[in-house]
Amino acid sequence: MKKIILSSLAILALSSVAINASEIKLYQDANGQVWTKAGEGRTEIKSKKTSVFAKSSKLNFSGQAFVGYTAHDYKDGEIGNSGTNYQADKNSFELRRGYFQLKAYLMDDPKSYYRITFDVKQKAAGFDGDSIVTRAKYAYINLNEVLPFTSLEIGLAHRPWHDYEEHNAWLYRSISEILVEDHNGAHLSNSADLGVMAKTRTKYLDADIGVFNGEGYHELQNKGDGLSLEWRFTGHLLGTHGKPTKTTYLDASFYGQYNVKHYDHTVGAKTDWDDLRFYGFHAVYNMPEFLFAAQYITSDDTAQNSTYVSKGAGSGYSANTEVRLGNEKRYKMLARYDSWTPEVVSGAKKYEQKTYIVGASWEQNSNIEWVANATITDNESGKNGTASPREAYNGTAYMITAEVKF
């Protein structure tokens, strides 16, 4: 039997040299011997592999998902204008993110590619309302080294700030968005938009500068009258770049957005458009065992009418920390605090929106990390004790999350 197997392997090795692999057909007889020619008592071995065809030198597939369960325990006694409680407690399983990504390498330069990323999202009410749908998150071409140390993203591309913070400072997008995006925080900007961004990378300085439509990837495009100039400048003060569990780095950043005619407000029969202008300052210190980050954001009131303020106007800050334990830093404890104070019309009382997050995580392997946390929402009342717009959500959310990536 061993001789049969060895002879079969020898025939296959010789055949692979002399014959194009795509033309080889293999046959097997009743004794298990493999042949390259058809004959009596021989059965063709059918391949079960499916080929992938593409007009590019290389394709790269990857994916990421945040699967979780949340139990909401809303605070009792929060009364709305209708005289009823704002929110009822609820418990639910959730698919918070479901990414599938393709990169196609189209040029000789391995850092130039086309990328498209699809995201699974719970759809809001409307046509086919409440369905879980798939939408485009990114769809751009990346051109490497168009200038020294500088590449270009063109299309539905990254915005300058979000991706940096989520990879270098706040590492738990699975349980909360960053301050500039979070609904109980500043809620000023999301992470992708149609436009073009230049990305400069050096040892001591990063610079991302882009021009976009300004609405973001899940809003109606061009509903305003102008475009958005957006930027991030990050100094790597130690000359090292972020690999949280492997390197020590100290970064300081200045970021912001100047979005012309972005928000609409209707007063009587007239509609006014306000600019969105915000600026942020951020710092992070990381070593393999520990991380601490803090930031401050201010957003201008550009309204020209005294009866309202610009949507998004206000100021706030955020701080977060992470402690990592174990030889491979697989066990982590995390905490975060957010504060955002919206601008209000003259004579009204300002109210603060506050969020506290505490939790722990366990990295099971390179593909799966488990996170358990509690998120406490504690928003103040408005003028004369009346409920503020976000006070309805006061309470605690208990969350279990599996972060999956491949």
C-alpha cells in the first residue's frame, strides 16, 4: 500500500512540471491509486475548490462585528411634557456593527489600493422600516506617495479625526462612540464622508487634511449650501506611533471642522443655514501596561438670529483610561467620563450631559475579545427644573459584547 501511495505522489510531482496545473485531471482506482489518465475502473477526482477571479494582483478580505446584549435600567421619575415616564426599561440582543471589507491592489505599489467596506445596520422606520440593512461605509481609492510622505483618499473616505482616536486612545467602539460622535456627547460628526483627504505620515508628525460634502456617510448629501474643511495634526512627541499593547507613545493633537452652511433652522417662514465650526485638543499617553487620554472640544454658535442657537453649539471634555494585565496584556480594565454642555438661548439655564463608563475585557485570542461594562447616563435638568432633551435617557445600561475580527 505504501508503494502505491509513493508512486502516486511521484507521478503527481512529475506531472506538475510537464503539464499546466489547470489542465490536470486525476483519477482513482479501486485500490486507491491515483492516475493522470482515464482507464477502466478509474473514477475522476472532482475538485471542490472554487476559484476567485479578479483583474488585480491581489485581493484582501476582512471583517469585523460587534455582537452584544444590553439591559437598560432607566431612572424612575423622569417625567416628560406629556406627564408620563420618558423611557421604559428594556433588554435586547444587538448587532452594533457588522463590517465586511475588500481591498483590491491595482498598481505596482502595494500601498495603493481600492477599498470598499459594507456595514450592517438596524434601519430606522420608513420604507421597509426597522429592517437590518447593509450600507456602504467606505468606498475610496488610496493613492500612495502622491507627494513625499503623503497619500490621498478619494471617494467615500475617512474623516481626519475618528479613526485616529479609535485606534490610539479609545479602543472600545463596540460599546461607545467617541465624544465628537456620541449622541449623549457632542454629536457633531461621523467617521466617513464623500470627499478627498491628504494623509501625511512622518516619525514626529501626522497631518490629515480633507474637503468633504460635510453631511457624513449616513445623511442626505448636499442638503446644505457648502463644503466642509476638516483636519487633524498630531505630534508624536516620543517619535513612536500607536500600538497600544506593544509600544510607548505620547501624542498631542489639534483637530476640527469648518463646515459651511451645514445646519438648517426655520423661524417663521424663513430658513437660515448655520456653519458648523468646532475645534478639539487631545492628548494620550500609552505604555503596554497603561493608557490615559483626555480631550476638550468647543463648537461655535454661528446663528444670526437671537431666537435660537446653532445646532451643535457647545463645549465639553472627555477622559478615559485602560489598565492591561497578564503576560500578553489579555485582561483589561477600562473607564471613561464624558461631559457636554450645549449652548442655549439667552436667559435659559445651561444643562450638562454626563456619561460614565466602567468595564473589563478579556482577549480570548487574536479574533475574539469579550467586554463587560456599565454605562451610566446622568443628564441635568433645564430651566426651572424642566426636563432637558437628553434627560429622558438617565439610567444605567449593562452590556456584554463580543468583538469579532478576521
